Amino acid sequence: MSAREVLGAVPRAPAGSVARTLRLPAAPASIAAILAAACAAMALSPAPAGAASQPVEMAAPYEYLGWGDPQPPASVIETTGVHDVTLAFILSRGACNPEWDGERPLLGGSDQAAIESVRAAGGEVDVSFGGWSGRKLGNSCKTPAALAAAYQKVIDDYSLKAIDIDIEHGEVSSKNVRKRVIEALAIVQAEDPGIEISVTFGTAESGPEPDGRSLIADAAAIGFQPSAWTIMPFDFGRPLTDMGHASIRAVEGLQRDLVAAYGISSAVAYEHAGISSMNGETDESSELVSVEDFETMLAFAQQNHLARFTFWAVNRDRQCQGRENSGEDCSGIAQSPYAFTDVIAEYHG
């Protein structure tokens, strides 16, 4: 999301498991044929929830551990009503090698410890790839198979049930990279049918913009349906006094695009749609998202059984009070601690 510009120059658990090799057919075939055959049976079915009472991604707010003063993720689980968190971001260390922010190892460091602490507290993690800043795997991995293997390495190292591809900036602006990401995710889904996959991207107030619609079209063309198409309804470029209903209008536009691309009903389209908002001040000084706006979005999500309701970010879910609001560590508005996270916690599909 363009909100990730707050990162500036910073790119935005059982251990020790060995990443498995993706089992692709040896015989020559087009990637579209391979993926269409592999995904045909699951193309329009909601992803299984696994052992959890609800999907990991359904109500898992983002937390970024790469700067500022983030709350310990386990304390977020213990203090609020959320069961799960989305930890961001996996980027490229160079070539097609995934690491946290492209600089911290997957195993043996503070990020693995954070994941283990969340699980010890009874929660689960969704790991997010991409964001606004930094070197993206979609650009660095030059084939769909290589990119799928990079995603799968992270899934295997952490025994993940859910991943999020926050596709922005140089990844989403390139048609070739957009297609590579979608084809790689289809390979991952075929290899690991139980994995929850969210594709997260920016939006206009009326719904997805051309790049977002291209992502959806590319996916539908090869029979790939993620668990959630998640839009980020903010940074609209003009002052709005009701960001709750503006966000709903954007999701309604997404629903229409999914109906058109997949030939599904509105109800099924909403079950594959999601919202990722931003709390308090957004990247635009004239735009504020209030707790009341979150409650408006919550009611809509409940009515339409959205696949995902989340926000950027837990780090910001507190009043500034002695903190300089740079978009990193506080919301810029008067609020109680975890006020936005508590609204997300009320969402159960």
C-alpha cells in the first residue's frame, strides 16, 4: 500500500525444516497449461480454514518489526482479542533469496523468535511478502517456478498456514511481474492446497485500478483464485469525511470485478474479497480513518462474509503522547491503546 512509504529507505515455527522442491512436470508444457490443470479443481472454492476456528488471515492485523518501537507480537495476542497477526515484510536479499526486509535471516533470529512467541501465546502468523519499499521477490526471481520456490521456502521454514502478497510499486506496475506473481502463487496453491493466500493491492474509491484489474484477469485466465483479494482503501487523493463508506464503495467495486472475471455470484465474490485499511492519519494529511469508520467496515464485512478484514498497522494502534507521529509508531489521533485492533478482533466471518 502506498502507506508503506512510511518505511522510507527501509524495505518494508518449527525451525530448521528443509524447503521442499516444487514438483513440476518434467515434460515441456506451457505454464498456463500446467497451472490450469493443477488448479482446476480448486479454482473457485474458498480456502480451507485448517484446524483453526477461522482462517488465519481473516482478522490478522499487520505488524512491522523492522523499525520504531513495535509491541511484542505475543503481547498483542495476549492483550487484545485477535488470535493472529500478519508479520511484514519478506523481501529479496539478492537474486531470489527471501529474508526479512531483505537483510534478516529467516531462521535463528528475532523474527523466528517472534513467530514462536505468537504460537506459544495461542496465536498464529500470516507472513506478508512485498510492501512498498525494498527489493521485491517478484522482480528478483525471474521465473514463476523460482518465485514459487522462494515463497515455498518461507512457508516450509515456518510451517505456515497463510501468506500475504502485498503487491505494490515495482511489482504491481510491471505487467510481466504481475503475471509472474500470479503464476507463482498458482504453483504454490497446487503444491500446498491448504495454504491461505491473500493478494493485497491498492485501490481507487470506485474499486481496483487498471493494475489491480490486470492481476484479477491474469489469475482468472489460469484458474487461480486466492483465498482473498484484499484492497487497501485509503490514500484516495481527496479529502473524505466518511472513510468507512468510502472503503465499502471500493469493496463493492472489487466485488463487481470478481463477478465479471470469474463468472461467480456476488455472494461468492464477497467471500473472496477483503479490506486492509489504515488507522488514524493515512499518508495524506487530509485523510483520517476513525474507530467509527472501522466499525462501519466491520458491519459490512459481517453482512457480506468477507474473506479478510485487517489494517496497517498494530505499531500505530496507540495515541502519540510523547511520540512523534511519523506514520510509524502512533495513529495521530486521540484513541485508547489497541482501539482499532479490538474492532478487528470482533470479525469472525
